[in-house]
Amino acid sequence: MRHVPILRLGYALALAFILYEALSPHPPTNGFHWDKLNHMAAFFALAAGAKMLWPRLSALRLIALLTVLGAGIEILQLTMHLGRDGDWLDLVADIVATVAGTIVGTLARRLVTKLS
């Protein structure tokens, strides 16, 4: 994957966008109508992207890192008085999507490596 530096920049921008949406004073009005699906889409993309771009990162470490990120977001939403409500079921959605994204990202990386 010769475009990895550019893709990693894109990953960083996606992460920044997700954090902005999660911590802005008002919940996003774009995306899915069910909040948990928004969480799942974001964390699936983060996990799959990370496994594609950092293949040496262990699955358990990635899941732990993204779980800490999800928990941190929920804690900040609870404590920063942004007009947002932290919800621990959001964290459950984050974890489920992270595991699925990690699996898909691992399989996709193997496929890309085989084809190149």
C-alpha cells in the first residue's frame, strides 16, 4: 500500500471529524436517525481503517484503544455541560462496532496483501 501516508492523514481527519461531532454542543442532525447506528458507523470505520493502515497493531490493543476513546467521549459528554447526554449504551455500540471493524479490517488487509 504505497499511499499509506496520505491514507493515514485521511484517517486523522476522519477521527477529528468524529470527535468534533461527538463533542460539539448540539447532537449532529446528519447521519442515521438512530444514534447507536451513528456510533457504530464511526467506530466500525475507525477500527477497520486502523487495521488496514497499521496492520501490526494487535486486535486486542486496537479494541482497547477505541474502547477508551468511546468511554472518554461519553465521560466528556456527561461532564462538560455541552447539552449532550453521555449514554453507556453508546459505548456498547462503539465496542460492538469496533470488534466488527477490527475483523473486517484484518480480512481486508489480508486480501489487499494477497492481491498485490
